[in-house]
Amino acid sequence: MEPIEGNFQVVKLAENQYDVLFFAEEKILKAFSKTYPESIFIENSKFGKPLIAIPNFETKNLVNLFINYWIEAFQNPDKACKTCPTVNEFLTAVEKSRQPL
């Protein structure tokens, strides 16, 4: 599978309250939102492009773990965690979205 393009931004809302913004092409965002139902898909963001907000991280360390986990999976999907249901669900959704109609 080809690498997945996307980037993450961290938003600190208050002490011990962080959200993560995820920017990517729309089909990747939709696959991610299926994997994380608590995420919020924003089609018309103030950034001029769609994004997903993943809310409610309690520490900067948890945010960093989450982001690093996904960056590794995006960079080399074929070597991503094979036993992790979340990664497998997301990568399957991405593969389906990349199939020609």
C-alpha cells in the first residue's frame, strides 16, 4: 500500500485538555472518521480545507503517542501493526477508497 499523506496539529484548549486536528485528502479523512466515531469531520474549516478534529486528550504525552502512532502507520502501511484492529480498520477503509469506481 502506498504511504498516506496527512499532517497533525495540536490545539491546547485548557490545562490538561488537547484536541488534535488532522489534515489530509477527503477520502482519507472519511476513512479516519469511520475508524474514530468520536472524531469530528469539518468540511468547511477556517483553514480552507477539510479536517478532522479528534477531541479530549488529557495530556501532551497522550497526544504525542497518538500522533506518532499514526505517523508510523501512514509512512509504511505495509509494516503497520497487523494485530491492531483500529489500524486494520482504517487501512482497509483507505484501500477501499482508493479503488477505482
